[in-house]
Amino acid sequence: MGAFTTRREGDSEAKPMEGLAGKLAALIGDTEKLYGNIQDTILERIEDEEEEEIEEEEDELDEPDMAFSYYPILQPAISRIHSYRLTSQIILEKSLWNFDELPQTMEPPAIATFDQLLLRRAIVDLVDCVNMDMLNVIIVPVHFSTLNVNSYRSAYVDICSTIPKSMRDLISFEITQSGVQNWHSQLINAISAVKRFGRMVCLEMDVSSPQFTDLKAIGVDCVGFTWKSGSMSLDAARNKFITFGKRATQEGLRTYMLGTSTTALYDAAAAANIDYIGGEAIAEGVKQPQGSFAFTVDKKMADVS
């Protein structure tokens, strides 16, 4: 990745990467400030909606905290891990919250602040990957509500604009929780806001009622879902994956599936030609992206058995 070298040997002039180092330092500072703001104010607003019995060994959950993690994404067609989806876990009220399952009562300003924090973290880690000559893609989830309100969207785009142009092919956006009622005028603003800052815009969908018409025309590149099976049989799940994949392919869209918890689900998704698959059947979350590398589910399961 010579394009990101900071200085050629014998060349006394500073290269663009040195300017990026300054931007990196500033982004880290902004992230720390925003992190402190979340701990001091926003997290206190979230209330646990269900009463749970707290066992003695859960004492470590007493203090509010947040941790970032990345879930490796496998592209079955080439048996390769090449991207990492960023998320976070939040400890509050002696409970562990996942960024993707925040309480429905959470206010839009708080959601927008979380989205901004995740984006800042992604940029910092992306620059770090490039500095270490690691080539991989970072996928950043952003809630539709953040991109649907002018003020939140503007603040988010301001952070997007700090992504170095040379690195925008190494970041993708996943718009989550859009709802099927938003076709298509509201989606256009959300998609166009982030489209120019990354390699791909993904849209989270309902696997049970896929509606893909004209999505390609408004800038969507990939559609997908996080699998929550409940009591559904594997055969029923397999049929849903096949239908989802076929309809997306007909519209010229790529597909992804998260929450793949077993090898049987992985096999069903891969057989349905889902393009990108993530979940425990692939790998647990990691603290930082680890580059692109060859990978097979069979090998992974053999390693942990």
C-alpha cells in the first residue's frame, strides 16, 4: 500500500500522511470528549425495561461503561474475510446493551450522538489500519433517524468529510432501522448524505417482506438483515434466505446477513448466495480490524472444537 507511505527515503518534503497524523490526533481527542459526554449524560437517560435478577458474580457490571468491537464479515464466494462491522456494547443499570438493540424509548438526539461516536471511532481505526499496511473495509452502522433529520444529518456529514479521500474506498455505511414506510423520498436524503464518503451503502431490511424496487436507482448498493430466528425452523429460514437473495439479485443488489450463529444457518445463507455473512459462526467480535485474509467456516469450527 505504497500510496499511504508518509515519506520516501531521501525525500525531505512532508507527505500527505503526516497531515493525516494530525487529523488522527484531533479525532482521538474528539472521540474521548464525546465518550465522556455519553458516560456523564446520555447513558443516564436509558432505563432498563425489564427487571432482571442480578447474580453476585455480575458485580463488574455496576459501573456504566462502553466498549467497541468489530465483527468479521466473510465473503463466501471467495472464502475471505475482508471487512469488519463496527458496533459497541454498553453496560448500564447492571445490564449489557448492544448498540444494535438500544431501547425503543431512547431519544433521537441520543441515537445521533451514538452514531457520531461510532463514526469517529471507525475513522480513527481506519487510519490506524492504513498506517500498519492492513487492507480491510470498515462497515459503520448509522440509524436512519440520524440521517433523516437535517441537523443530525449535517453533523454526521461534517464528520464524514474528515475521512481522507484516499481511504473512502475502505469504508462502507449500513443504514439501519429505516422501516418499510420510508419508500423512497425519505431514503434518498439519507443515502445521498453518505454515498460520496464510502465504497458502498447498505440498507437493513426486513427479511420477511423484502421490497427492493428502485433501491438501486436511489443509491443503495447492498441490502441485508440481522437474523433472529425465534421458533422458525431451518427449512423456513432457508426459504426466506433464497427469496431474499433472488429478489435482490433481480434488482442488481448485493446482499448481507448478520447474526449467523450456527454452521447450519451459514450453510443456508451461503446456499442462497448471500454475498456477505457475519456472526458467531464466522467469528466472535474483535477489538480492532485485523486485515483481509483467507478464511473458511469449516476451518474456524475445527480450530474451536
